[in-house]
Amino acid sequence: MNAPRKIFGTDGVRGQANIEPVTAETVLKLGRAAGHVFKNLESQSRSRGRHKIVIGKDTRLSGYMLENAISSGILSMGVDVLFIGPLPTPGVAYVTRSLRADAGIVITASHNPYDDNGIKFFRADGYKLDDQIEAKIEELVFGGDIETIRPTADEIGKAVRIDDALGRYIEYAKASIPRGMTLEGMRVVVDCGHGAAYKATPCVLRELGADVFAYGIQPDGKNINKECGSMHPEQMCQKVREHGAHIGIAHDGDADRVLLCDETGRMIDGDDVMAIAARDLLTQGTLGEKTVVTTVMSNAGLDAFIRSCGGHIVRTAVGDKNVIDEMLRNGFNFGGEQSGHIIFRDFSTTGDGLVCALQILRIMKAADAPLSKLARCWTRYPQLVVNVKVREKKPFEQLDGVLQLVAQAEADVKPAGGRVLLRYSGTEPKARLLIEGRDSAVLDRHAKTICEAIKKQVGG
């Protein structure tokens, strides 16, 4: 249980499709291990019949291969599979609960390019797996403990397709705004990034009465996240200006995050969303413990604003799973990441780009105010985030001079309330530098020297 992880990262399993660990062979083993673990977590399935696992995916070409591989492993352990097809990650979490399944799996690499893919797991209640359960699954993948478990005859699992999964998610998302409220009169640009939300988000907005201009809704297996969606929000901003829209909405490949754009074409990121939504929740008296949970990446100006509204900020390590874990531990109901993973726990068990967009639209309608005005409620401190592609993730203390440069930067920015954060990405071969302070020129100077030192030694 304490052995180093071999396949699980900060958000499930991820890598280049058909290269270890994201191969049909390893994913089949992953399915067998997951089937065994979930079958034995509770002796009685939630549906009182055979244990069942929901499998959804995004729109990547490799999803077909991995879907078949992981389902074969699950079925071989005597567990049924419920295929729900392409659906946003939060949709998979919701349908897992709705169908009373024993676990949910989504095949996705989120915001990564199409040639990557991965596997995320959800518990029966729609929350991401505990570390201990992930470790047990991984132990079984690489061990031989379940090699002799081979159900035969009618004990082998059965796979069925669930035709109404999309409809279930659409109705669930619509129910997150007050009954009777419509989006009539709202002009909305949506860029689904040719990903998992290509049907759901435009459909929900139209059914609520919005005038929708939809882009990124023609997935071909290879165009997910390609020059579109939340990875390239400039297209959304341009289309908002062209159509004279009130708001732009951009998803990543699995739509568990969202970036927005106001009516002027200005980007609205996760920190803006948290400021707007937290103030609304505090005003209504519905922000749990008057606390917003966010990560170390969020702007320090957000802390100052939330405090001025009578609330508090709790920070976690990067990753929406860390945010959700903190929320569950202490009864908080709202939090998220600057990148656009926003969790409204009163509605969802994970980041949900569609539900988040609907909450901002609700606030706009209730306040009868444009998004640009709502977003001016707080002041962002100057912040610089730089990514450096690396060929290996060598500990920073082993890189010559890097930590000394970080210390020099901290000495310059800390007296004015700034900070420096250097870490490796948990999902990509990148070093990420965040530097924050009052003087942009100082930030630029330190960022360049730190990044050059990293590039020179481990640059990819």
C-alpha cells in the first residue's frame, strides 16, 4: 500500500494512448482490478442485483480502444458494465449516482491533446476515489492476487448501453437554476472544444431559452481541444464580439472546467468566477462556513476580496480532487481552481463546467447586470504563470541554482504581499512557475531567470 505509485497521477491515469500505461493490455488489467475492488467494497450492490460500473468517455479516437479494454476486464470479474457514451466527466459522476451503480469510470485526458488519454474513477456517491482505493487497484494491476479469480458461465458480467444518460444529465443541469427562471433574451456563445459537452451544453442553454451560437461541436476523434475550447479561449472571445453576445462559455475536453468571457470580449477565469459566486452566496447566507476553498494557484487578491465580504479562504495543493477533499472534510460547499474547475457542492460532486456557467448566468439575471460589471467586484494582484516543458522531473533541489533564484525572487516580492510557487505538473511533462507581487517588471525579470535555469538543465 505504501509502494510508489506506478500509474495513478493527480487525476487518475493519464498518458499517450497506446503507450504504457495507457495501453489496451494495462487498461484491461486496470478493469479487472477495479471490478474486483468495487465488487468487494460492499457485498451488496447498490441496485440489489449484480454489481454495476458506469463507463463514459470524451470524444478521443482512442476512447473506443480503451472503452473495450477496460470493460472486458470488468466483465471478466463478474461485474456488469453500463455504457453511456460521450458525456462530460460531471455527467458520468451524476449518472453513476442516478443509476445506483457501484462506481463510475470516465475515459478522458481532459484538456490534453487528442493523442493522450486516461482513466478517471468515481465512487458510488459520485466523488473521486480515496487514495487508499487507488492504491489497492494499482497493487492488483501489478500483483497476481486476482489471477485465479475467473468467473465462468452466467457469472460473467453483462454489458448494456444506457440510451437516456445524456437526457438525465441535461435535466440535472437545468435543475441547478431556480424553477421558472429562463435565459430568454440572453445571447450566448459556446465553444465545446469538440469534446464531451458538444451536445449537452448547447442543448441545456437552448432549452432554457437562450439564443445560442455553438462552436466546437463537430468532434472527429482528433480535433478535441485543438485550437478551440478553454485551451484556446481567444476564439470564444472573438465570437462574443462578432455576435454581440452577453457571455461566452468555453469547455475543455471533458467539460469539468469552464472559462468565460464577458460582453466586451474580456476573459473571465476561475478566480473571477469564485469572486462573483462567493459574494452572491455570502449575500444569500448559503456559503458553507462562509468559506471558499481554492488552491495555491489562485490570486492573492481573491483572499482580500473574500475577507472584505465577510468570508474566508482555505487553500489546498493544486488539483480539484484536493479542493473537493477539503470541502468534504470540513463541510464547505463551494470552491475551485483558477483554471476553471469550479465545484458547487450543493449540486455536483466534482467540477462541472456547465453547472458553473449556469450559476453565473443565474447571478447575471438576478442582478440584471452584465458580466463585466460583476467581474469588477475585486482587484487582481499582478501575477505571472509560466510553463516550461521538461524532459524529466528532476527534483528542483538537484538543479543547480534554481532554488537560490526562487529564494531571491521571494525576497523581492514577499514584502509587498507577493509569493513564488514552483512545482511540476501532475498531468504533463512541465514545470509550472507562479510568481505574484505588486510590480510586473520585477515578476518578469525573476520569471525569466528561473525558467532559463530550468530549461538549461532539464528543458524538453
